[in-house]
Amino acid sequence: MKLPVKVAFRVGTALTAIKPVMETFEKSRMGLFEQLGTLDEAQQSYSVPADKLPEFNKQFAALIEEDCAVTLPKIKLSEMGDVSIEPQHLAALAGMFVDE
């Protein structure tokens, strides 16, 4: 899918704004696994023992409920030209689109 230049710029700007937030979230999430989980060296993955699962779930829920402020650029639907977007993708990006 090729976007009009103006729209592609705005989407790129949004990704640039979101990327550090996602990296920080992932670092925090992995820290939680390192703190409460057990590393399986062979599979390079963590598992959380049953006795630590309630604490893991509590801390993970607090992490995903944390607010973060990221300002996304608005894109007018008319600027999309004849680009078609599947409904599920449009719904996921709904905060970026405005109808004149």
C-alpha cells in the first residue's frame, strides 16, 4: 500500500513518537520477567512460577494501565486518496483519522 506523501509523513511521525514508549514498555515488561520469572536457557524464554504468578499479574496489570501521553498527528480521510484500509486496521488507527 502506497500512501500519499503527506500521509506517509504523518504516519512516520506517529511511529517516531510511539517507538520510545514501546521500547520503555518492553524494557519494563522484561524486567518484570527477570525479577519474578525463571529463564529457560535452552529456549531463551521466561516462565513465571505459580507461587509468583499473582504478584506478576498484579505488577503487569499496573504496567499496562499506566497512562502515557503521545500526541499523534491527525490525518483527514480526504487526504488518503484512493488508498483502501481494511476495517480492523482503520479501527486500530481511529484516533489518527478525522472526518472533515
